[in-house]
Amino acid sequence: MTEQDWLVYFETISFSVYDWVLIFALLFLALELLNDLVTGRFSGERLLETGSSVLTQIPYYLAEIVIFGGGVYLYFMIYELVPWKIPTNGYTGLLVLILADLAYYIEHYAVHRIRLFWLAHSVHHSSSMMNTATAFRFSLFDPIPSFLFHLPLVLMGFNPVLVFAAEILVLAYQFWIHNEMIGRLGPLEWFLNTPSHHRVHHGSDPAYIDKNFGGILIIWDRLFGTFQAERQLPTYGLATPMTSKNPIKVQFHEFPKLFRDLGQAQGVGQWFGYLFRPPGWKPKAGADASHRRTKESIQ
């Protein structure tokens, strides 16, 4: 196969896999709702929560059209400026998939630990239940971090088509891990991200917060110390629960909190702290007192 043939192959297979995953996800969601009926868990609240998750796709896809289109243009523009090019073949296709999975781990860690990014990612974690619809629960700002954290792959010399294909495959893999119906999967638990591992990631229990960031592979969490096995069924949602089913509230519930903190910030340091430190960060009391003493001495 020529390099162009490989590019067409990777592009075709990635979008084809994604389309089939969407069909599978809808069928699995129907099975989950049926299971809720049979087990007596079905309720109006759970149905509204599921609908709320699905409706986030409308603004997400609208934003994705604009950002993805801009991302394609910028990636190719940057790729043309890169003086080295990595050839496209089966080996480099596998390599970029592994690197895209690592880039996803880094991105996922960052959107949890940088509050500005958490504004978007908190939408995905705001549901109090775990089913396939949660996999569709996205912020309209989610495509921005994804574009930023996969850019280094283009700078390394990988063709943007290959990068986008790998990114799509990493995301497509994760639809099936958002559920409670699938238990543990034996030896696969050691190296793959599984429903058990991802249930932990969505838990708001103290032992589960900021754990299991992997996309396809869980080995990144094992290597970097962010792995946590599932000990009991998690309590899903945010540490401070967001109970609204209103799609607008779901999209923007973290924004007023940030704006309030920024309005109370005393100085540039605190302002940047609220933006770029982890969610829940507060200035130390001693620092506030020191700031006040300095301000009084100037006056």
C-alpha cells in the first residue's frame, strides 16, 4: 500500500468504527433501560437524567463542527511547516494510536486538575447515574482541550489524518465502558480501561476522585500512580452534587462559581490561581493576611 492508501484506510476505518459504535451505544442504552425496568430501578428521575445527558450532544456537535473544521485547517497548516515527516504505514498507525492514547491520558488529567478546563469536563461528571448516555454527556467546550493536547503529535511529524483517526478511535472505545451492567473482565483489567475502572473514575467518593484517567489503556494510570481498583460501587457525580436536569444548567453550572471566585480574588496571583489551579483551590489564610498587611502599609 502507498502512503496515500494508508491515509485513506485509517480515515475510513476510524469513521466507520465510530458510526458502528454509535449504533451499538444506542442499542446498549435501550438494553440498560430495559434492565432498569426489570430490576425495579427505573424511575422518572433516571429517565430525565438520561435525557439530560443525551441532549448535551446538540450544543456539543454544533461546537464540534466549528472547532473540528478549524482544527483540521490549523493541523494541516502546521504540518506543512514541520520540516520532518513520519511516513504513514501500519507500524506508524499503531504507534500514533498508542501516543494518542497517552495524549488523551495527559489531557484527561489536565482537565481534572486545571479549573479552567474543568469548566467543560465537569459536565461529563455531573450525572448522578452511570449508563451509556453518560458517555454522550459533553460540554460544548470539550473539543478545545482535545485540539490542544493532540497538537504535539502533528509537531512530531505525524500526518493530521492519522492523528484525527487515532483520536476518534480512542474516543470511540470509551462508549462501552460507561455502564454498570458489565462486571470485571479478568486479566483484561490489568492493561485495558474497563467499565469497572471507569466507574471508579466517575465516583465522587474520596478514594475515587481523580483516578483512572486512561482512554483505551489503563497502564498509564498504573505507571503514573493514578490507578484505583473498584472496591465498592461508586457514588456518581460531583463532590458538590449538581441535581438539575435542565440542559442549560448542565452545560454552565460551574461558570457562576468561577466568576464568583474571580470577583473575590485579591491580586493577580489569586486570579490566576482560581483559573489554573485544581478545582476547589482556595488561597491560604496566611497569604490573605499578608496581602492585607501589604495593602495597608502601602495606603
